[in-house]
Amino acid sequence: MLINKNIQRPRRIAFKGSLGLILASLVLSLALAACGDSPTATPDVTTAAAAPTTGGAGASTSAAANPAVPATINVEIASFKFNPAEITVAAGTTVIWTNKDSAKHNVIADDKSFESPTLEKGASYSHKFETAGTVGYFCSFHGSPGQGMAAKLIVTAAAPVAGAVTTAAQAQVVPTTAAQTTASAVATTTAAPTVAPVTTAPPAQTQAPQPAANGALIGTINFRDDVQQTDQLVINLETLPAAPTGRVFFGWLLNTAGANNINLGQLVAGANGAVSLKYREPKNANLLANYDKFIITTEALDPTPSAPSASVVYSGQLPGPSLIHIRHLLVSFPATPGKIGLEVGLRNQAQELRRQAESLRDAQQGSNLPEIKLRAEYLVNLIEGSKGQDYGDLNKDGKVQNTGDGYGLLKNGDQLGYLDGSKEHAGLAAKAEGATEDIKLHAGHVGITVDNASGWVTAIRDRSLSLLKATELTATEPLVREVLVLANQTVQGVDLKGDGQIQPVPGSGGVLTSYQHAQLMAAIPVKATATDPAAPAAAAPTTAHDHGAEPPTTAPPAYGTTVAAVTTAAAPAAGAALGGPGQEVKLNISQFKFGTGPLTIKAGTKVTWTNQDTAPHTATADNSSWDSGTLQKGQSFSFVFNKPGLVKYHCEIHPNMIATITVV
């Protein structure tokens, strides 16, 4: 049972005076309880858990007959998302967030009106919303207001009514103007321990989950490691309605390029309509190597189906152009030894790097200078790869020795190396046609963590080269100590704030974090399909807003998208070119976006970017013809565009930040 930390514990009441006064107080309590009421001035009411409804991720409501008991709704933090991402609640509702991820998260209002502590896996945080309005919130480790890991909550002025809590997905099929459930029975107790709970409302009648509108997101499928790489599937569905009479739901993992499929078994929803289960490949084979689509079908109760029927009600698929590069990261890459995936190789070689650093420490403790130099040779050759500029017999013992696989962590010759290769292919997946928001977000995280590891690895290489030149043990001790620290950072990352957090941010996340976010790129969003005969039509999409207009207030802009250019003059009509020779157009880098939309300028115009975010950014041409370098908050970069054509550019630190300039 989740406990709202904001609810006060019942106070211990100290009675003074005669026994008669104590008995009189007890009689008064019994009389009030018999009337089905409690003193309005007494906050010491313990509320029994209300029967859960099917709204959102485990919403629950209280008895309408007892206005002192607020409604509650549960929001799960899972797969680096708030589920549901948008909810509507009545004033007086308490929202409880629970972290289901192994990573740590927090919950912070855009306006700082509430802020949770750091939430470990399984930890919860609650906040009661008293005032009507729209509240945006986010996780500061994996997002910012309206960007990345962010969500929205709408508080209505109406008093809480059981069943009136709706999610964004339900809003398309369940009217929010009428209560959908009957109030549940809620027992209240007074301070007197002998008073029995009094029921003030009839038993609850829980509304069954309704079919999702076509295209509505109901959950996410994630790939994980169990025994081997990516051999486990984790299924998390927010809500699954009742199957048609005489039929049941089955989940399937499909290979759209062939006829292969895996029957994941019957899907049975819990009391709140949610489904959460794990599947492990029996032979521990890499599931991502052969499968790219998940579907839910309705099937007859008997016999167990061997193949999915044509009645597909929910489905999700990884976009093919992005999947090519995700598989390069997690399954296989043709240029690596053994054709292992780039992130798989990165993790393996980083762990070997740390083992060699530990052996280097042992050699130092044993005062063995020749062994120190041998381990230093191992480290340099592993890091640089077989085509590195320093690769070779570095300790001059007549042998070239390397415990690495020769591909190198750093780029060497025509070999990308595991670090640059991982960053490059994560970026390619994010830029590919049809890339999901999960792909874009976590590809950016891979890029950041690779940059962190590259810096630490380069420092290890440089210190190892210094060790090879040492003639005295006294000179090696500080270098060995630094190498060991850097090797641990390369694998584990750095806890920047001393709060136990390793995050995909500059200076923190290492190789293990990079691998985790590479797997998160492969998340499959599951949506209702048009073949579901029970699914209502999806709401008509809103028309795109005009150039320069404010974005719609119903949802924040997609992470990494761009909207109208900020200029020194009034916004022109759509399609008009700005500037000209000797003129300047200014763009703000804000909320992880370049300006506010695609920009069209005249040849000869100078464009100036200024970083308004606290996070560092770059403005870098896709063809590398110009690059701002790292821009800290308040710093600017300018470039004059003389050649007509389409210019594509991005942020090197956050590759999901992309934009275009058309020069005419």
C-alpha cells in the first residue's frame, strides 16, 4: 500500500483529569460515529484504501459521500516516462508517483511549486492539488520543462467525484462531464480504538477499461539483458480492456521480414487494467536480432494458437531505417571483430580496460616496474586499437601485446573504434526517417555518455604513455592511482552531486549508462490499431499553427523539434526570406531547440545563435563545414551564409536537436 507522506499520522491525544472526563470523551466519539460523521475540526481520520478504477495507471477514487476523503491517482515512472503523460483531475486530488525504473528519478513542477526528493526504484512521492489550472512537470535528470522526460497535469475546479479522474487516452472515449463510477465504500475511524468503521457509501462498481482510440498509446515494450545480451522482453501496458465474449488476448513478437513469431502467451490485466510481464528467450538468443514488431490479437479460448489471428487490436513496430543502426549498436556491426554490436563491444572492452587498470595497481603495490610497463602497454594498445598511432611494442620487450580485440575504443586508421562508432550510429538512428521520440531522446543520451567516456579513456592513454617512460617507481605511483580512478569512471560514470546518481549528462554517465540508453532506443510504443472493431475513431488532429504563432496549449512541442525563427524584426509571412547582405538574424537556443522553426534567409545573411539554456550546446553543420564549438549559457556563435541551398545542422552534445536553414 502506498503511503502519502503529506498525510499526517494520527496525533496521540493526552488526556488529563479524572476517569469520568475520559469516559465522557469516548461516549461523544461513539455518538458522532453512529451518526456517520466525525468532528470537522479533527484531522485525525485514517482512510481505508479505495477500490481502484481503471483510469490511467492505477487510478483510485474515494467515497463521494465523505468529502473529507480526497481522490487519488497513481502515476508510474517507467521506461523513463511518466505514465500516463497527461491526466485530468479534480481539485483536491492527491497524485502519487512511483518509480518503477532501476534508474533514479524525481518529479519537479515547471513552476517549482512542488519537488520530490530523488526516488529510488520502488519509492513514491505524493502531492495534493488544490488549485485549478495546468501544471507541467519533469524529471530533472532526464528532461526539462516540456522536454524529454516531462508530463502535464490538468486540475479542474470541480469537487472530487469518484470516477471523474480521466487520462489523456480515456478523454477520447469517456466523457469527462459525468461520473463514470459509483462511489466506493470507505471506512473512517476516530481516535477511539473501540469504534467500528462505518460505511457511508454503497459498494464500488468499477468501470471496465474502455477500448483505446485508434492510434492511442497504451504501453511500451522494452528489450533488456537477462542471461545474455538483449534476451529479455519487458511488457508494460497501462490498460487493457476486456476481450470480446468467448475470446482472450494474446501477445506476439514478430519478425516482419520473415514468418517467425513468438507466442508470448495470454495477456491478463490486473484489477486496474494494467499488464506487466517479462519474457526471456529460452536459448538466451538476442531478441532484437530477429524481431521488430509486437502485436496483441484476440483469439479463441481453446486451443492455444500457434500463429496470430487476423484480429490485431494493438501493435507497435520499430521503424526500419532507425532499426538498422540500433542493431548496429546492440546486435551486430560488420566492421568489428566477430561482428559484435558497437555498444556490446564498447561495454566488453571498457570492462577489460578496468581489469587491466586493477592489474596495474597490483603491479604498483608489488613494486614491479617491468610489470607496470607491460600493463601500460596493454592499456594503450586496447584503447588505440591495432591501427593507432602509438600501437606496438611499447615496453620494448620484443612483443606487441594487447588484451583488447584490436578494434580500439578510440578511432584509429579506418576503424571507427567503439566509442565514435556508438555515437555515430546512435545519431544516425535518431536522424533516420520515422525515428520515435524514444530513439531521439536516448540517442542523445548515448552521445553524451560516449563523450564522457572518450575524455576519460584519452586521459588513461596519456597517463599510460607516461608510465612507459618512467624510470623510478616513485614517479609511477600517482599515475597508476589516476588510471584506476579514470578506468572506474569510464565503466561506472561519476556521481556528480554525491546523491548516488549516475545520469546521462555531461561528466556523469559512463559506458554502462550508454549501453542502458542504447537499449532504451529500442523501445516499441504499443498503440490501438485500425483493425480493432471495438476501437472508436481517433480525435481529428489539430491543424499546424501558423508561422510565428504560439504552439498549441494541449501538449508541449515534441522533444528536438523546431518551430519560428527569432529575429530582430517582426515575423514575416510564411515562406518569406529574412535578412540579406550585411544583415543579421538572431536565433535563441532555448529548451533544447534552435529558435522556433525552419528558417529561410537571403544569401549574405549572418545568423547568430545564443545559448539560453543552462545545458551546453553546439550548432554544427551536418557536413561539418562550420561548427560553433561548445556554447555555455549566454555564449554566441555567428556564421555568414553566402551559398544558396538547404543547410542542415544539429547539436553535437544533443544529436536529437536538429534544424534547417534555407538560403535563397
